[in-house]
Amino acid sequence: MYRLLYPMRTYLIVTGRDDEVNVMAADWVTVLSFKPEIVGVAVSPKRYTHGLIKKYGEYVISVPSVQMLRDVWIAGTESGPEKLRKMNITLTPSKTIKTPSISEALANIECKVIDYRDYGDHTLFVGRVTGYTYNPEAFKNGEPVPSAGFLAHIARNKFITFKDEILTI
Ligand SMILES: Cc1cc2nc3c(=O)[nH]c(=O)nc-3n(C[C@H](O)[C@H](O)[C@H](O)COP(=O)(O)O)c2cc1C
């Protein structure tokens, strides 16, 4: 059934710190509140990421571009921090938390866990947004620029990006 909600945007979840920084791909990311700003991500307990979020109580939601597709695939198919050696990303300090951000990403949203709860086979981690950074070429006047190459997931190894065509009504 869940595929009926697709295509869904794909994100990278950064967790951990120092030698134990990890990155996983996640489609199941959602805004939960506007004021205060709260975002959630559903993470299976099978993921290495799950343990790191519980350990440190924070995570970064990174917005990858289509140019980062190979990294997204590694992050979404391999487990644990060793995968970062194969990935072509640059970690950079975040503004408000110790979990790093990703320089190449179109945006990085820094979150502190305020709640979590298991629903079926995933845990919904609920995070208060404590800071964010973004590429000004990808977001202008508070809106995404489609040609920046935002990434969405179809199924398995199939992804799509957006046409540079905005429909207004
Ligand atoms: C495009 C894509 C989206 C994914 N979305 C999620 C998700 O929302 N939640 C989840 O628990 N796993 C998701 N996964 C699976 C994890 O990214 C994958 O199991 C990854 O290897 C976990 O890494 P880790 O064990 O290092 O944390 C997704 C995988 C891909 C390829």
C-alpha cells in the first residue's frame, strides 16, 4: 500500500558524531508542526541510525540533490559509519547540534529529539528544529527552485527529479 503515496521525496538522515557519524536514506520524513517547528522521521529499529538517534537525541535531515544520487544509494543500501568512506560527501559542523551537516546538500535541518514512539515496525522520531542551513541557489524568496535538482523516489533503485515547470492557478 505505502507505494500508493509515492513518488516521495528522499532525504539523508545524519546521526552520531566524530568517528561514529552515520548517514542513511529516508523517504518517510514529515513536517509535524509549523510553530514551533517540528519534523518527524520513521526509522526501523534495524537501522544503525536508530541506535545513534537514541544515543545522542539529535539528527540532521539533509536534502540531497540529484547530483548526490550515488551517495543516496550507498546511504540507503549499506549499514553503519564505514559506508562514509565510499561516499563522496563533506561533513561540516552544524550550527546548533553536534551532529554534522552535509556541505553538498541543498539544505540541512538540525533537530533535537523531543519524543519518539514505535508504530508497527518503525519508530517515529519527533524532532524540534533548532537550526538550519541551505544553498541560496536552491531556495529563493523562501521557495525551492525546481532546477536545483530535488530528488524523489519511485521504488527500489528508481528515482526522479522535477521538471523546471511551475503550474500556477
Ligand atoms: C530511497 C530510500 C529511502 C529509504 N527510506 C527509509 C525510511 O524512511 N526509513 C527507514 O527506516 N529506512 C529507509 N530506507 C532504508 C535505509 O536507508 C537502509 O536500510 C540503510 O542501509 C540504513 O542505514 P544504517 O543501518 O547505516 O542506519 C530507505 C532506503 C532507500 C534507498
